[in-house]
Amino acid sequence: MAKAEDMKNALTAHPEIGALPDLPAVVISRSGVQFDPRVDRWSIRDATATFSLDFNVLRGVTPEMRTASQWALLWYAENMSPHHMMNMFRRLEHMLRTITDGRREPLKEITSQDLLNYRATLSKRDSWYLGSLSGLLQKWNELGYPGVTDDAVVLLKQLRIPGNLKGEAVLTMDPDHGPFTDT
């Protein structure tokens, strides 16, 4: 079973490869769950919930970009909680949907200009999306997978991005996003 970290070593040792190899047949998540990352929809059953990542929603990107995103998220599956992995997938999907809207050609890499354009579309309330996504994009680049440019990482390290609002739903007793269900 290949680990995302092993893939980084293979890419570093053989930069002339130029393309990502096929995803492994079996990966073991941090919580010990085996799954097949080669399928379009990852379904990972944890002790308390099932997490589903549907890579078909990543439209407007090249097949190489999609595969590289899967490799980057494999690292999250192996090293982070399923909740965090799912959050990273959602933030990535939102950003890709936003920056590819109206493009004629599929996106093959995320640049600093793409990040600035994405940031400009976010409301003050949602500005934390980029802060959350920053960790994934930096890890993606650090692992050596194509798809996130070095200038994008430099920009992310320079930006001051606010975090998400904590406790707001509880304080406001928001009926849709608050602490209680209908029951």
C-alpha cells in the first residue's frame, strides 16, 4: 500500500516522470479504515459517520489536476481526521468551482492570481475559507504534486487570513445552523 509520503519521495527521486502514477488500490485512513482511492467517490466509514468525497464535482480541471488533488487528499486521509479531510475537500471544491466558472480551458494549476481572484469573491463572513484551504494547498505543494504553483504558496504564507467565526451559531441560537436539531 502506497502512502502519500512515499509518493512524494518517488516524485522527488524521479522528476523526469512528469506525470503522477496511478492511485494505489488500497489506502488505510488514520482511523484504520481501508478504502479504494481509485474510484470517483471515496466513501470512508468512521466510528461515528460516513464521509463521502465525490471527485466528479471537481469540474473545470484537467484530469492531472484532479488526480493530484486526490493524491494530496490521500495525505489527509492517512494523517488527519475524516472530518478535517472532508472539510478540505469541500473548501477545495468551492474554490475550484469559483475560479473555473467561465473559463474556456480546464484549470491545470492554482496560481497566486487564482488565489487573489478567489479571495476577492469571498464575503467577509466566508473569508476563512481561504485560510482553511491554505494548509491543504501548502501541503499539496510540499508533497511535490503538480497543481499548486510555488508563487501560490508564497502568497498564502504572506496573506493574513482571518479564521472562521467560532460560537456564533450557539450565541445567536440560529435555527438552521445552531446547536439544536428540530427534535
